[in-house]
Amino acid sequence: MAKVAFIGLGVMGYPMAGFLKTKGGHDVTVYNRTTAKAEKWAAEYGGAFAKTPQEAAEGCDFVFCCVGNDDDLRSVTTGPDGAFHSLTDGAVFVDNTTASAEVARELYEAAKAKGCGFIDAPVSGGQAGAENGVLTVMCGGDQDVFDKAKPAIDCFSKFVGLMGPSGAGQLTKMCNQICIAGLVQGLSEAVHFAEKADLDVETVISAIRGGAAQSWQMENRWETMRDGKFDYGFAVDWMRKDLGICLKTASDTGARLPVTALVDQFYAEVQAMGGNRWDTSSLVARLRNADKS
């Protein structure tokens, strides 16, 4: 059993912290910007809650974090009352936020200067993956620090891998989001095309789902796309944040992402329709909306 802190109890962090307590048996203290949610978590799981990230991290072996973006991450780590102010020598900070590789490297160096480890460890699998403890975790950092942290990360994961040095976890997550953007757009167009051609969508999917067109998105989203239900996962606002990171990194590295850039603009159109909190499969709603204009 280790002494663990978890910072950020959103739709992902709340169950992830729970698995560290229930499956890992760790002594877990949580922090959340909205204290009521931290109090609720502590009551539900029998852990403790702290009023600041610094207080949560005090004396911990591992500090996990899952917040919104680079600025949020800096705020809860090196900002006033940030967790880095109380990290003890040998502690490991595991960041599950989807953020930039730049901030990962920045915090890696800051942690190293304190005699601590830092792993950038963004996750994939969505809210369902977090709630079922079957996330994919893509890590960047030093091998010895990764080896130390992996048993704790395993508590909420089905796959945990070291992708390379600091920042490599975030870069791998960018590859993941690039793939998803193209897949969801392709599936949206297929569903829309089937509808316009007077085909039965379920019959079409049953024919193609076992072949080369098959994907996780097809298996899990075709039916909700058909039914126009978009409250089943990762929100458009967050996808645009992630794609923005991808596109900036592509610009910095010289990579070309024409499809990703186009789909990002399609998501901007979904936002303009009021779909900020719809899930990413709502790209099909944009196609249907074009029929009305």
C-alpha cells in the first residue's frame, strides 16, 4: 500500500482515483477545485480530501493528476498551493491530463530538480474505460520511474506502456486523437450516405462491421449516430482542445495533417450548432444540419 494523492475529479479522474483505493488498496487523498465533489468522493470510497493540491501531495509516494489543459496543469503543480511545493524526495508525479509535450518536459525538469520523478501518462478509453478500470495509458519518462509507477497505474488500466522519454506519452496520445478524428468523420459520412441512399443503417453496419471498415467507433457509435444521441462520451470542446495541440505540434515538427485540420473545422461547426458538450460522434449532426440549410 502506498500513500497516493489524486488531483482532479472529473468524469475520468473520479473513477480512476476510486480504483487506486478499491483495487490498489492505497491510502488515497483527493483534491478537486470544487470541494463538494472531493467530499463526495471521500465519503463514497473512504478516502480523504484536501483543500489544496499542495496539501494533498504532502508525504505522498505517488501523485496522480487529471485536469483540463496546460494552464490547469501548471496551476495545480507549480502554481500557488501547487503539488510540487510539497513533493518529497523520491515521489513520483503521474500526469494523466491530455496536454502538450512541452508542458510535460517542463514539469519533468521541475520534478527532477526536486529529486522526484515525473511521468506524462495521458489515457484513452473515455468515461466508460475509466469507470470500468480498462484505460490505455501512454507514458513518457524515465524507465526506472515508469517501473516504479506502473503497479499503481495498473489499478485503472488494461494497457500501460512506456512510449519513450518525457513528452512521448503526450505525442502518442496525439496520434490517437488524429486517428479518432478521421475515423469518426468517415463513419459519420457512411451513416449519412446510407440514410440519403434509403438504406437501412443497421443492415449496412451488419454487413461491413466484420471487414476492413471495422473500428471501435463503428462498434460503439453507429447506433447512437443513427438515433441522434450524442451524450455518450468525449465532448466536442475537449476534442477541439486536443486537436489544437495536435495541429500546433504538427506545425512545430513539420508534420502535415490535412484531414485532422479539416475535421477540427467540422467540430467548430458543431460547436456553432450548440454542440459543445455533445460527444465526438456528433459530426453526423453537422451533415444532417447541412440538409436543412
